[in-house]
Amino acid sequence: MNVLIHSDIRIKGTKRAWELQKRRTHEGGQTWETYRWFTSFSSALEDVVHSEIRTHPAATLSEAIEAVSVIVQRYEQLIPSEYRISK
């Protein structure tokens, strides 16, 4: 299974792990390079969401709250409700 998160980030399922991969340009061609491994899909997706929140350019508390809200809503829209993971 390959789940495209952004044009340059995807989650790839393998026999033993879920991999976070980045698109790379190498010798004129596009390849995918694994940079993190997870034991569950939810952990891989959580890492992507947390990374996007951490690196957002928000400068004030209100901007940060708005950014978190927008990011979380976008990811919720990507996952059909029957597949959502609840804690």
C-alpha cells in the first residue's frame, strides 16, 4: 500500500513496517527514499501530522491554534470515517 500524503511525502506499507518516504530527484529521475519506519499506520500518519504542525510558520498563539485546526481538519478529510482511528 502506498498512501500519498503530499506530492513529496508518502506512507508505504511493507511486510514488516510502515515507511515514511520522501520523493527525491536522483540522476534526472524521481525516486522514493525511506527515512522513518513504524510498526503501525496510525503511528506513521501521526508523525507526519506532528511534523507539519511543528514546522508551521505560526508566530502567535492564535496563528498556532488556527494552523493546528486547519492541519487536523485536512487530514481528517483524507481518511474516511470508517477507517479513522480513535484512542
